[in-house]
Amino acid sequence: MTVVSVSSRDAISLVAERLADPAQVAAVAGREENRDPVYGAVMWGPLTLANGLPGVALMYGELARNDESLRRIAHRHLRAAGEEMGRAPSRGLYSGPAALLAAAQTCAGDGGHYGVLRRRLADWVAEDQAERLRVFRARAARGGVGVDWAAYDLVNGIAGTTRLLIDAADDPAESGPKVKAALVDSLRHLVHLTEPVVVAGREVPGWWVPPELQLSERDRESYPRGDFNAGMAHGIAGVLAVLSTAYEAGHEVAGLRDAVERIADWLLRRTARDEAGPYWPARIGWDEEVAPRLPEGLFTRTAWCYGTPGTAAALFRAGTVLGRARWRTAAVDAVRVTLRRDESLWAIEGPTVCHGYAGLLQVVSRLARTTGDPELLAGRDRLVTKVLACADEAAPFVFPHLMRYPAAARSPEPHRAVNTAGMLEGAAGVALSLLPAVSGPLPWDRTLGLA
């Protein structure tokens, strides 16, 4: 590994140089060595925001705001991503046509480029969303209680595509009857999801995921009576962020404010504590939810996807939109505690966005700029330094993605480095997180529920 000492500006330029050719990016990222150490598949997903071409296009779309010459490179990646349309699965905001729409919306810039493409993709997303909602309603009509992640999460579920539809509905180039109808139905669905349900004689939040709908056998074993996900990526914090954005944009439906209140109140009541202070657990099992008080030592991360950073960002956003100072204060206090906590307890790996330093940096950057809090500003600068310290000139994309792997417990090396290009799990996202250090907050992080 050849670590390089660079400034934020230099690191962004170096990543942009390495990712400029979509064919080369695909060739490197698609190598056998870049397999997920747990699931076995090569991590390259051409039509994904997480580790594919739309995520890279997103980066160039943002960079082009200050350097028009980069717009042609953004176009190159969008075109290459479009060629994958018939071969890539659709899984919410982060995979398939929705991912391409998110990138095209960003790459449109002030000139409103890609109007025809964006309109077609927006209609496709709206139609797909309507079908997914029909499936969820049909299950409920059969008496099914509880939901799976796809019913609400930000990455693969209804919340993420709802966030996309908010922007589509507000853009004359994309808006139309299908988009508007899908947005209203989606918001009603998310509002209904927050209403309590009765399970085994107990009233619990409607986003309860029963054991039969858990994502994996490991989850079914860990949560034999189901669980309540608190995170931003796959939990109710993502729904809170999206509903808050809808309210702020004037897309209110019946019960939306009440839904925001319900989620925020639940998160505040589910604040855990350790020696350093408050934090939010990643997930809360059934027994923990119905217990008189939360047990100690619940698992968490200090990441965008799970834990205090993402959850606090959603709570702060809701508090800002609805004028709830108590929510904002709780969010900022928890992030301050996060920055004071021993870093060995952060449970994050490497420089990337999802569960690495870049995601934490992006949250802290947003909060620091909004509040002007000296401790958050200092934390932001410290995190920029930590991200830059991960730069490796020998890595094809400069910032490798670190993954834990099953043999880690028996190995002196707890992680495996893979070369990933996209936004959530790749070098493009790292470069995007460094942009506020150069310019200021940019709207790319709406795909993270932060705007």
C-alpha cells in the first residue's frame, strides 16, 4: 500500500482522473478479486448507485457545477449505464432505472439536460412504485401484519424511490400524472406504516418486521420474534428523513405530520446510553421493544447506514422542518458524544460512505455547517484528515472499500480491500464527501436522506 499525503482538492482530482473511463472502471471493478467476502458475488453492479456507473456519474455531475468540462465525462457514464438497462435488476433507489434517474437528475445541472430521458425514467419509476404498493396492499388485505424492508427502506425500498419522486414531481421536465399519483400513494403508504399494529396482544410500531420476512436466516435467528430497524439505510430513520423532505417541499398528505411525530418520539424513547452518553442502536428486537426499558450494550455503528450519525441526521432534519428544537438538540448532542467516544468503538471500516468514514463525515459536515457548532466543525476537520489518510496511490480508484470477512477472527488482517467505484461503497462517494471541504453542501446526498 502506497499511502499519499494529499489535500481534499487533490484527492478529488485524483479520483476523478482514475474514474474517467467507464470501460476501464468496469474492467477493474469487475475483477474476480473484488468479490464480496461474505456473499461471494463480484461487487461490481453496473447500474447501481452503490458500486456502479450511476454512482460515478453522480460524482461528475456534482463536479461539473464548478468545471463544465467534466459534464462530458458525466455523460459518458450515464450513457454506459443506460446500456445496462435491459440487464440490471430493479431494487429501489439504488439499483436499476431509479439509480439512473437519480444520476440524471444530478447531471441535469442548471441547464436542465436529459429532459426526455428523465421524463421516461420518472414515469418508469412511478409505474414500478405503483405496482410495488399494490403488492404491499394485497398482503395487508390478506391479513398480513408487519412488513419487510422493501416496504419502507431508503436503499432498496419505498422510502428511497419516494425521495426520488419528490424531486421528479417538482421538476416540469419530469412531472406528470403518473409521477404525482405515485408520490401521493407512496406518502400515504409511509404514513400508514407508522401507525401502530397489535401483535400478540401488544401494540407496537407498524414497521415491525416479523421473523418470516427477515432478510436472512441469520436475522431470523437473531430476531426470532421480529425487530424494529432504527437506521437510516434500512430503517425508520430513512422514512423520517423522506417524510420531512416531503413536508418541506409542500407535498403533505393526511397524517404526515403525525407520522413524523410518531417516528421522532419513538427514536427519542429508544435512545440508549453508554459511558460516553446517548446513542441509537442499529436494530431493536421484539423483546427489547416491549421491555420497560432498553437493555445495555445494544449493537450499533457510528455510521451513516446504522447508528447515531444517520439517525441523528434524520431527527435533526425533522426538527428543522417542523420547528422542534428538542429534536434538533438531541440530535446534535448525540453527534457530539459520538465524536468524543473512543474511536475503537465506532465499528466502521475504511473510507467509504455506507459504513465508513465518508458517511460519518458527510453527516457531521451537514450538521456543522448548519449549526456552526465549534465541536462539530472540529470533528468535521478531523474526519477529513481520517478520510485522506486512507488514500492509497497504488489502489486503482485511490480509496479502496474495506470489508470484513468470515475468516477475520482467525486472521491478523480483519478486513479485505476491494476496488469499488460507485457512490455508497466506492471511491466516487469518498470524493463526494470531500467536496464540502472545497465548496459546500451539495444535493447529491439527497440519495442518503440528508437533503
